[in-house]
Amino acid sequence: MLVEIASKRVLRVAPAGHGPVTALAWSGSGSHLAFGTENGFAALVDFSRKPE
């Protein structure tokens, strides 16, 4: 999960059970966040869309 400290907003980006995050990188524009875990799970989070 990601947490925006200022607003205390929580964003769940993946279900539990995939292990600790071992890789993390922002796109050059800052609109996407890629991460991977020690169990081989990987995901890309798109922050360019506004929440509904």
C-alpha cells in the first residue's frame, strides 16, 4: 500500500502475500511507479488518472 502523508490517504496497489518490496522506480514524468517484490511479483501504478 502507498500512503499520502499530508492527506492520510491510503492506496492499496497489490494484495498482501507477495513479499517485501525489493525494487522501486518512478517514471521520468513522475506519473507512474513500478515496483517488484522478492517473490517475483511486479506492478505498475498509474498516477496520471485522478481518483473517482
